[in-house]
Amino acid sequence: KAGVTQTPRYLIKTRGQQVTLSCSPISGHRSVSWYQQTPGQGLQFLFEYFSETQRNKGNFPGRFSGRQFSNSRSEMNVSTLELGDSALYLCASSSDGGRETQYFGPGTRLLVL
Amino acid sequence: GENVEQHPSTLSVQEGDSAVIKCTYSDSASNYFPWYKQELGKRPQLIIDIRSNVGEKKDQRIAVTLNKTAKHFSLHITETQPEDSAVYFCASPSRGQNFVFGPGTRLSVLP
């Protein structure tokens, strides 16, 4: 089975812009979770989508949003970028999120200037 | 919500020695505990996991033990090799957040 893929792998944006990241889960997986990874804060949960519905949400501002399509592919969007949004954004897929094994994608490294 | 603590934050061992990383969790309902290894510039990779109906699980040089009463679980790596050098994360399920991850342990295996 192909693994989790994410595009793009690298992005450079300026403050105030918006960005859209994409994640394609492992075939058959319906749950996609998004995490932000920074050196100081570790892995922070953003949100989870399951069968096109947001099922769980972490403690991030409303500038961070996401969606999931019928083929389970997911996108996350960050509007009005801030310098502090610079991070590695990882998505993880699983058969059912929650208490099942999550498999991570390679991540998108976002740099906000 | 769930809180996961992980110790130590850094660990240096000589090649061939053993390494132990410990995590504690707060939610007594948690029942699945994965460990991930993240090498520099790469994605976190699942290396072993354990469910609450067993106390120990082994996979070659790697083992995980679980103490549900004390709410802690540990990763054991024996006969460490330079390629074991990485950051290791533990995780525990959290209601409303899927998983909460520990802050990570940077393991350095010295030749």
C-alpha cells in the first residue's frame, strides 16, 4: 500500500497571506488528523476529519481550518499567516482515528517571512 | 484533558548499552500507547505499540512495558546502535484530540 503523501513539501509565504496544504491518506483509511510540529511545542493536534466531517479539534485559532473530500483526501488552510505559524505540518491517517494506529506523512515545512 | 509526560528529554548512551524512556499519562481510560521514532528531517514512524490488555510487548531489540495501575509505559531499546539515534515520542489517546504526544526524547548513541 502506498503511504501517506503530502503536498507541497516546502512553502515560503509572507505574513498576511494564506496557504493550503494537502494530504492523501493510505488507501482505505477514513481518518485524517493534522498536527503542527515546532521545536518548542512538539507535536500539537490541530484537528481530525473522518468521513468528511470534523470529528475533533485542538486548541488553535479559527485561522486554521480544514476539510475532507469524499475520497478521504484532506486539506488544511491557514489564513492571515503569522510568523509563529512557521512549522512542520504533519498529517496522519488511520482506519478510525481515535485509538487506532496513525501513520504520518512526510510533512509540509512552512516558513512565514 | 489527557496529559503526557516523557522523561528524560535527552539521553546519551554508548553503543551496545540499553536505553529506557518513560512516559506517564493521566487518563485512566486510555488503552492504546504507541511509540514513534523521528529521525532528523523525516516523518515520525511507528516503532512499537501496546494495548492495555497486555503488560509487555517485544519486537527484536525494542520492547514496551505498561503499568496501568501507575499509569506509565516505557520504551526499552537493547544493544543500541548508531542508527537508533533519533527523537522518540510516546502518545496516549485523548478524548477530543485523538492523541496527545509526549514532548519527545532525543536519544544519542555514541560509537
